[in-house]
Amino acid sequence: MVSCQFLSFSAFFVLLFGVKISVTQVDVGTETTSPEPLSTAICTTCSCADGVVNCMNLNLTVFFEIPDWDGLRDFQPLSVNLSQNPITHVTRISKLPIRELNLSNCDIQTLEDGSFVYLEDLAVLDLSNNKISTSAINKKVFAGPLGLIGPVNFKNMQYLSLANNDLHSLAQDLFLFMPDLLHLDLSDNPLAFIDQVTMGAISDLKYLKELKLSNCELETLPDGLLRRQRKLRRLDISNNRFTTIPSVLKEAPSLTYLNLDRTPIQTLDSNTALCNLTKLQELSLSRLSRLQNVSAGALAGLGDLTILRMNYNPRLTNLDPDFLVSKNEDDEEVWPNLSELYLNNNNLSSIDSAIIDNWKELVAADFSTNPYVCDCKNQWVVDVLVPLLITMSANSSINNMV
Ligand SMILES: *[C@@H]1O[C@H](CO)[C@@H](O)[C@H](O)[C@H]1NC(C)=O
Ligand SMILES: *[C@@H]1O[C@H](CO)[C@@H](O)[C@H](O)[C@H]1NC(C)=O
Ligand SMILES: *[C@@H]1O[C@H](CO)[C@@H](O)[C@H](O)[C@H]1NC(C)=O
Ligand SMILES: *[C@@H]1O[C@H](CO)[C@@H](O)[C@H](O)[C@H]1NC(C)=O
Ligand SMILES: *[C@@H]1O[C@H](CO)[C@@H](O)[C@H](O)[C@H]1NC(C)=O
Ligand SMILES: *[C@@H]1O[C@H](CO)[C@@H](O)[C@H](O)[C@H]1NC(C)=O
Ligand SMILES: *[C@@H]1O[C@H](CO)[C@@H](O)[C@H](O)[C@H]1NC(C)=O
Ligand SMILES: *[C@@H]1O[C@H](CO)[C@@H](O)[C@H](O)[C@H]1NC(C)=O
């Protein structure tokens, strides 16, 4: 324990110390009377125009060094795109007004501590599609701009993507210097299980509006994960191993968008945490390979819902006609005013005409590719639905309606 604390303390000290030395070097560079000519390496290699430095896909194997970055001082870059280069190690970048830094689709495995400490204006950092492992990133790598006694917060940091790396968990206080983050993408990482420390790192981001955790091999989401994010609007937890609706969704009543595609949920019953998402406008439940039954009231209470995708669920056989219905105080049925409804490519033998009451606002729909049984019960499909879909101006599909 003692040695652990000592280690982290000394590492932090080294960071500050290292940073101070570099600051001195930069200062000397600017103040000296006979300066070295500014390096032109970056704008010779990349294209530099209108504040954008585009180095995409140039087969760069080595990251630029401080003197190269110093050469951009007069150019004043706002956006730097280094994506699609076989770079394995990221080193510190000079003090520049860069707002967007794109390091996606490289081969990055390691990043120097304080790589971004001079980028006070950094707002967008894309590190997606690299080979960053759990131990390669910690709060020192993501240290914020240097204040008088140490790193302070990035004041504009809004967007961070770590998608498609090799993260099994997140280090303690990983996002310490970016507390105002609005968008975080952790998709396509083998998290498998969100431990307390990982959860702490995420739940510290209390202004988050969008969180992506798609394809992270997750079986559950721990309670408390979303408790502090009162502003969370968009959540993508698709392509995970949930067999039921995660109860943690209760903590996110402000959600307007939820993606639960490609999860092995078998049945949607009433009274799940979905019913707490009263502000939800868009819900996607597509390609649920095991979904068989959707009960009455399964999506009750979603009064603001306008877009519902419940398609490509090859086993979805029993869809209760009242799956969207809830009752108000006067015991009247309440339906959401859907504008888009996709029920195509399921295993439905009929779609109940009761659903039609709710189609006043519908502009797009697809009910095709279901094994409809041709009987009186479905005659309304021919009488009402087909003409309706034909007159509907936008994008409906009556093709493949068997
Ligand atoms: C990329 O650079 C390496 C050497 O740095 C070279 O061997 C390789 O052929 C280059 N690839 C392309 C596509 O130019
Ligand atoms: C390069 O990166 C910048 C900043 O992230 C981004 O705005 C731009 O769209 C990227 N260019 C391409 C072609 O993806
Ligand atoms: C970064 O560049 C990639 C292209 O390699 C692009 O797809 C991506 O959208 C860019 N990221 C941002 C945040 O603009
Ligand atoms: C779906 O409903 C049918 C008929 O009520 C039932 O036999 C089946 O077990 C249910 N499936 C699941 C996964 O609950
Ligand atoms: C979720 O909804 C249920 C049923 O409407 C309600 O009893 C419960 O209090 C709600 N939970 C939260 C956290 O809002
Ligand atoms: C589709 O539904 C029929 C009954 O309508 C059922 O016999 C069949 O097993 C279902 N197919 C799948 C893939 O669940
Ligand atoms: C749907 O719209 C109608 C009129 O546009 C409105 O009276 C009704 O309250 C709306 N329903 C819901 C659930 O918002
Ligand atoms: C309908 O399709 C047009 C182009 O075909 C597209 O611009 C529009 O956004 C679509 N509308 C909806 C509601 O999907």
C-alpha cells in the first residue's frame, strides 16, 4: 500500500517535473534573439490550409516531435487529422490552439504521460480504432493543461472516443481532467464486466449527454452507473449480452434515444425499467435473435416515443396489440404518437388493427416480410393499411408484403 502510493506520487511528480522542463524549453525557444528557423516538417508532409492540418493516410510511422509541432505556431492549427497512419506511440504536442485532434485508425499502443497538456483548447479527441490496452491509459496520459500547481481541467473538452481498442477496464479517475465531457464512446472494447473503478470513471462525468457502450461483451450494467448523469440523452448499449432489460435504465429518465439492438433478450414484459424512460423519442430493438414475445404494456409509458424500430427479430411471434398502451389517471388508453414504425422481418402472423388508431402522425413505416396469415382478421391490412402506406408520402415499404 505504502509503496503503491509512493509509486503513484513519484510518477505524478515526474510528470510535473517533465512538463516543467519542456515549458522552459518552449519559453526559451520563443524568447531567444536568434531563433532556429521554424520547422516546416509537418506542412511539407501534410496539407495545411484554413486551420486544418490533414495528415491522413500518409504512412507515417513516427509521431511528430516537439520541434515539428513548434513549426505550426504561425499556422495556428485548429484541427489536426493524423488518422490512418501506422503510428504506435504518441508523444507530447506543443502549445497550439488545436481544438480537434484525430488519432483514429492508427496502430497506437502507448501514449506519453501528458501528451495533451499543452492543448488548452482541445475539444475533440478521437483515439478510436487503435490498439490501446487497459494499462496504456490513465489520468496522467490524459492530464489537463498545466496550472500553477499542476494540471487543471481541459475547459472545452466535449468529445472523446476510445472505441475499438483493447480496454478491459478503465483506470481510476481516468477522466479527471475532462469533467465536462458531453460525448464518450467506449464501444467495441472487451469490457465484459464494469467494475467499481471503471464505473467510477464513467459516473464522474456528470454532464454526459451521450454514452456509447456498444459491443463491449456486457452481461449486465451495474446499478449506479447512470445515477449522476442527469443530462444523459443518448445511450447505445447494443450488441451486448443482456438477456433482460437492464434495471439501471431507471437511473436515466432523461434519455431520448436508446439502442438495444443485437441483444439476446427473449421477452419484453411490462414493468421493466423501459417504462421509466418517459422522455424517450427513439427506441431501437432490432436484430434481437431470441426475442419471442412482447407483452401488453411492454413499452407503456413512453409517451414521447416517435420512432420505434422493432424489426429483423426472426423469432418475434407474439406481439400483444397493447404493447404500446398505457392508462392515464382517467383509465383511458394512451398511445405514443409514432411518426416512424418498423415491424418488418419478424415472425408475425398478423398485426392488430388496434395499432392503427395511433397512425395519425405516421410518415414512415415498414411491416413487410412477415408470414401474415390471410384471413378476415388481416383483411384490414388490405383494406386500410395498404392504401395508407401507398398514400404515405415518405419512405414506407409495401414491397415484400406477403
Ligand atoms: C510504408 O512505409 C514503410 C517504411 O516506413 C514501407 O516499408 C511501406 O512499403 C510503406 N507502405 C506504403 C503503402 O507505402
Ligand atoms: C479529419 O479529422 C478532423 C478532426 O477530427 C475531422 O473534422 C475530419 O472530418 C477528418 N477528415 C476525414 C476525411 O475524416
Ligand atoms: C477521424 O477520422 C476518421 C477517418 O479516418 C473519421 O471517420 C472520423 O469521423 C474522424 N473523427 C472525428 C471526430 O471527426
Ligand atoms: C412466449 O409465449 C409463448 C406463448 O404464450 C410461450 O409458450 C413461450 O414460452 C414464451 N416465450 C418466452 C421466451 O417467454
Ligand atoms: C419506475 O417506474 C415504476 C413504475 O411506473 C415506478 O414505480 C418507479 O418508481 C420508477 N422508478 C424510478 C426510479 O423512477
Ligand atoms: C414463427 O411462428 C410460427 C407460428 O406462427 C412458429 O411455428 C414458428 O416456430 C416461428 N418461427 C420462429 C423462427 O420462431
Ligand atoms: C398525440 O397527439 C394528439 C394530437 O396531436 C394529442 O392530443 C395527444 O395527446 C398526443 N398523445 C400523446 C401520447 O402525446
Ligand atoms: C425519406 O426519404 C428521403 C429520401 O428518399 C429522405 O431524405 C428522408 O429523410 C426520409 N424520411 C424519413 C422520415 O425517413
